[in-house]
Amino acid sequence: MSDEDDEQDDSPDDPQPEPRLFTLTEAERVRRDLEPFLLEAIDCRKKLAGLETDLSAVSTRIMMMGGVIVPYEKLATLRIEHTQLAETMRTALNRILETGCLIKDLDTGLLDFPSRINNEDVYLCWRLGEDRIRFYHRQDEGFAGRKPLDPRDLGGGDLVQ
């Protein structure tokens, strides 16, 4: 057996870390902190889509002209802007994901926060434009399965663990 084989045998597979479970209070605090990053990511995505259209148009024009007239300055400017926007969006998305919350739909600003209600794994569900987290759904359901989450209905004990 080689040294390489020994290293592989001694190192266990890296198991996936347990997802963070949020209480309603924690999820709400994180949601407020993350909203500006979510808005930035959405804005970058929209701008990137426009830039990709512009880059495609330049590429088409170059092909149609046989590559004779290449607008180097315009192309360089578009590529630099595209790279900067992509990096800004990546940074914003990473900031969101490092908290343990999940981005379910960037177009609508839909975030899910892993939680537990009555010993069942659920997602506390929030969409951009909602004033607070009001809904949850089981982890095997999507947005369509959202149910109202009314803290007054939790009774004497906080059932959101």
C-alpha cells in the first residue's frame, strides 16, 4: 500500500454539516440584516441580463461583419462591467448563504430558513416585500405549500425551536 492509500483510508468522508436551525426571532433578525444583500443580488442579476444581451449583440455584429470591425473599447467596457457585477452578485449571495438560510428564488427574493415546529423540520418562508416572516412550509413542500405562521397561535410555549 502506498502512502497515498494510507491517507485516503485514515481520512473519513466529510459529512455535510448539520443545517442551522433558526428560531422565528433569529430568522427575523437575519432576514432584516440580509435584505440589502438580497436587493443588491437581484439588481446585479437584472443588470447582468442586460449586459449579456449587449455582449451577444456585439458578438453577432462581429460575426456578421466577418470580424473586420471589432468595437474593442465597447467590448472591453462591457466585459469589465460584467465581471464586476458578477463578483458583486457572488459576494451578496455568499453573504446570504453563509448565514444558513436558503435562496429559493432570486427573481422574487424568496428565502427559506430551516427551522423546527412541533418536532417537524420546516422552512420559515419569507418573500421580498413582506414586512416579516409570516409563513412556513414542510421541507418537502414548496412555496405553494406555505401555511400562515401566527406566533399568537403558538400558545404558552414557543413551539418554533
